[in-house]
Amino acid sequence: AGLTETFILPKNRSFNSPGLIRQTFVGLTIGPIWNLCSACVVPIANSFHRRGSGTASAIAMIQGSSTLNMPALLMALTIFTPLLGLSRIILSFLGALIISPLVAVAAGEKWRSDESIEPNMVSIDEDSSISVMETLRHGLVDWVKASFGYLLRLGPIMLVAGLASGLFLQWITTDSVSMFLGNNFMGIIVAATLGILINVPLLFEIPLVALLIIMGMGTAPAATLLYVAAAGGPITFWGLSKVMPKKAIATFAISTWATGVIGGLVVKFISLALEGSF
């Protein structure tokens, strides 16, 4: 985040905000490059947002980084059944394409068509006497300052979240998994709610879901948790609240939860059809 803010998005660099559809695709293109979890990529998304990239772009960037990065896609396809692996990919794409514009509208941005916008150019004074080494020195100092600021703001709360997640895992038993995360509607609701209430490190949702499946979790809630746990969480929403209104944050959380529930229901019906249980 510090590197991005200092060298990629310096203070004299700004972005014009295109239409919501283009914002979404720009965010989806950039997001997977960062290869960060939904909480860790928030500072970068916020930096782009402050430079005028737009809310839809910031949300799509978060979704792309946390759910559509290449390691996660490869692991989902190789570790789980084809139904679960493909459901993760499809939900991630649909979630980003649908949720990002919805959050932008909730933030007060108008749904308008993309128009041709001239990019902002940073002017450079050819007569500047500042040397390359001097510029690099100032850049490195700013990088350290920005990174240390992010560490102070995000480090403590992420440490607390990690300890809380570890404590929560101690309470999971085979009986509780079978009772609350069975292959039924209640299991899907519980999985979506659990996923939205926790933040997991990058890729951690994959071994977490694999463990819960071994302990008795059904296929439908597994598909729900596999997406929702990666797509967002309390720290993600808290970080975004620095640059977005509460209505937009609530829309992000609710729509992510709803996407997971709908995806779980679809997987449930598909699995029943494959088993010939209709």
C-alpha cells in the first residue's frame, strides 16, 4: 500500500472517473495483480479512490484481488470438485460485476454511460534542477512514512482479528459443523453469515473450507463460504468506511452476503440434479 501510494499514485496524480461499467472492468483488471486478501488490498483501493478512480473501481479491485487472483483460482480448481471450483470462479466474477456498480450507486454516484475522457497528465518541468538521486531519496522517505502509517492504522486491528479467528477455530467440532453447516438452506445462511463476519488471509478460505468439508459441511454451504469468506469482512468494511459512506458499506456487505446465499442455493439445486434427487 505504501509503495502504491508513493510511486504509483503520488499526490500530484489523479484519475478521472469514467462510467460505472468501465470502472468495474478497470478494477477487475488491476485487482488480481495485487494478490492480496480483501483487508490488505483496501489501502490500495482507497488510494485509487482518493485519486478519483471511482467507487465501482475500488470495490471491483478488492473483489478481483481477493477472489480472482491466480493462486486462488488454481487451488479452487485442483483441490475441490469441479462443481465447487467452478462455483467459486463464477460467483467471484458475477459478484464483482454486480456488486461494484450497486455500491457505487449507493455511494451517490450516478449510473451513466461511459464517455470519452481525456486522461490527466502530470506536467514535468524540464528545467528542474532536482537530480534523479534526490528524487529517489525523497521517494524512499515518503515510502517508509506511508508504509509506517498503514502499519499503525491496520496492524493492531488485523492482529486482533487473527487472534479472534484462531480462538473461534478452537470451538469448531464435527457435531457443530454437521448441525449448523449441513447441505440445506440453514447451512447456506449460516455459511454466508459466518463468511461476512470474519476476515481470512489470502487463500486461507480454501484450507478452511476443505477442513469443514472433512468435518461434515455440505456442498452448498461450502460454495457459499468459499466465496463470501474471501470477498469481504469486518476489517474490509472498516477500511472502506474511511472513504465511502455507511450506506455504501452496508450495500457492499449485504450484496456480498446475498450473492453467497444465491450461489449456495444454485449449487444445492445443481447437486440435487446431478444426484437425481429431484
